[in-house]
Amino acid sequence: MKFLIGQILPYLTVTIFTLGVLYRLGRWVGTRRVHNINLSPWVPDQGQMTIRIGSEALLFRSLWIFDKGLWVGAFVMHIALLSIIGGHVVGFAFLGKQFALIPGLGVTPEMSKFASDMLGKVFGIIIFVALAYLLYRRLAIPAVQSVNRTSDILWLVFLLGLVGIGNLMRFIDAIHMPYEPVRDLMVHLFTFQSVMGLPALDNYFFLAHFLMVQIMLILLPFSKLMHLFGMFGMRWLLHQPYSDPAPGIPNVDVQAARKAGLGVPAGDGGV
């Protein structure tokens, strides 16, 4: 089991995640637009379009307008998620000593590790509460229940389990996972070395947490979690500066179609 979760599955996860995301993005990019689908009020230029997309990505502007209760849970959850992902990457890369590397702060490595651990605990609690709130809305509010799908509930329960195991490792010393063993595991994986015998795989709570992260990444391109990438593509389509469509049949080279004998009528039916 350790060999499967720690050595084989990570490479399968990266492959499926990368190819799945590229496949989904490729399908969206390759979709024909036969007419304008720009949302009103239209933005006048590309600069305003970038600002509009940025406000949606960073502030969840549309969600704030239509459902402020959902905005609170979603915004807090996503901020905590981004902080946790960033904390994982930076914390394991610098072994929790990243704040000591900032000039002028006067932070010692021990103070940095303490601050890093505290931030991890705080954001771990915040994201758990936010996920629990979103699950409550799914189960208790009739208007939300009417659009529920089983997968929505399962994903929230899954994420609560994933975050819950991470929080247990933060707060319980007996199963706490230090920075060094995890960095050693990542280094071995990135350099295609064997991970068997590494201390990280002896912690079964970490092993379960690591497995759940990989399951999430494998399923992400084929689930609603794909909105992480799809949101940008959708907003790019909806917030393009408006322009009147060209006359004739949309996205069809009429002259070339006639020469190819594809049945495009001559005369007033086309241009």
C-alpha cells in the first residue's frame, strides 16, 4: 500500500490531472461561437475585460450580487484554500523558516516555524468551518436543495475529511508531521528516486491525507472542481468587448463553401 500511494500513484496523478485539464481546456477553446454571447453591459475594450475577469476571480463579484450568504462561505473558503496551498509549498520548501529569510523583520528560524505552524492551524480551522457552512446550506436551505446533486454533497464531505485529517496532524502531537520528512518525500518523487523507507510514509494519517489529495487531483478535470480553470475561460467568452457580427452565415467562409459544393446557396441567402 505504501508503495502504491507513495511511489506509483503520484506519477499517475500528475499525468491524469495534466492531460485531463488540457483536454477540457482544449474542448472549450475549440468550441465554435456562432453568435455573440457577450453579457450586457458590455465592456468597451480588452483592458476593461481584464478588470472584469479579475474582479470575478478575486472578489466573486457576480456571487456577491446574487447571493451574499453563499458569497461569504465561498469567498472565505477559497481565500483559506489559497493560503493553505501557498503555505504548503513555501513551508515545505523552506522548512517553515521562510519568514526568517525576509530582510529587516528580525525573525529567527524558530519564530518563523512557530508562525508558520500557527497560520496553518488558523487557516485549517477557517476552511473547515467554511466547508461545513457550505454543506449546511446544501442540506438545510430549500432553494439550494432544489439544485443539489449527489456529487455536490459528496465533494463537500470529501473535502471536510481531507481538511479534517490535515487539522488532526496539526493539533495532535502524536501524529504531527514535521516539515523535513514531507520535503524529503517530495524531493525523492521529483527526482524519480525510491520513496520506500522514508519516514513520511510511516505516518498513516499523512498517508491517508496524501491519498485523498491525489484522488482529488485525479477527479478534478472531470468534476465541478474544474471551475478553477473553467471560470477564466467562461468569463473570457462572456466579457469580450461587443462587436456587431459580420453579415452572412456565422463562422463560415461562404465563398470557400460554395467552391467545395457544400450547398451554401447563391444570391441573397448568403454573402
